[in-house]
Amino acid sequence: MKIYLIGMMGSGKSTVGKILSKKMNMPFVDMDHYIEVKSNKSISDIFKKDGEPYFRKLESEALSHVENSNVLVACGGGVVLNKINREKLVSTGKVVLLQASILEIANRLQYAINRPLLKEKERIQELTKIWNDRKYFYQETAHISIKTDGQSPDQICENILKQVGS
């Protein structure tokens, strides 16, 4: 079995993924971390030096690398922007959308400095724009949707386990 966690930045994909992988005894891959290690650059540096289109290419390559493995993957927030990526997600594993309100995400990211799409912008406004640009793709791709507001990572994991099965 393979599980993909998708959702907005700050929705809890990496945090929940680490815990859930232990509970399910599955290897865990954080796609952004994988890209950073493979390219020997931070996500912020990739965005600054190479641009978002290049980062999206690396994201697609990372997805191709894990699609044939039994792993739990915390996908990058924009992985759903590419139609081929969406098709791979849906056809090769269970896709779980972690959904948090814009206010919750803004609170979680209030001290984040490594979010290239949020640099020097009004966070609520920018997060709302990103959500509106992506929500259809998230909803279209997800097999399961989990609301995360007001829940601990452990509670979110238990909810996922109930719906996915352990």
C-alpha cells in the first residue's frame, strides 16, 4: 500500500506523515526534503535561483521516483498543479487530503521564513489565493479528506487510520 498526503503548506503533511509512518510501520518520504537532498539546495534557493517551473519539474521527478514503492509520502503542496502528477497519485496509492482553514494555516506558518510562495506577502490574502487556485485539484485528487483544525497530529493520524485501514 502507498499513501500520499496532499494539502496546502502548513496543513500538517510532514508532521502527520512522520507519525503515521511509524504507526503503520511504513517508510516515510517527505517530498520537499527529498528534493532538497537530491538537488543539494533548499526549496527557497531552488525557487530563487532556478524558478518555480524548475521546482515543479523536480517535484514531478520525485513523485516518479516513489510511485513504485510502498511508502507514505508527504507531497509538496503544489504537486497537484500538474495533471500527470494527479493521475499518478490517484492510480498508484490512497490520496489523503489534509484540510486546514486559511486562518489555521496562517497561524501555523506565522514564523516560517522558508516558504517561497509567501515571502513578503500578506499571508491570509496569499494563502487564500493559493487555496482558490488549487482547491479543485486537491478535491479532485483526494480519495479521503481530513479536516485538521483543532486536532493534534495523533488525532489526525487516528482519523486517517480509521478511513484508510491499518
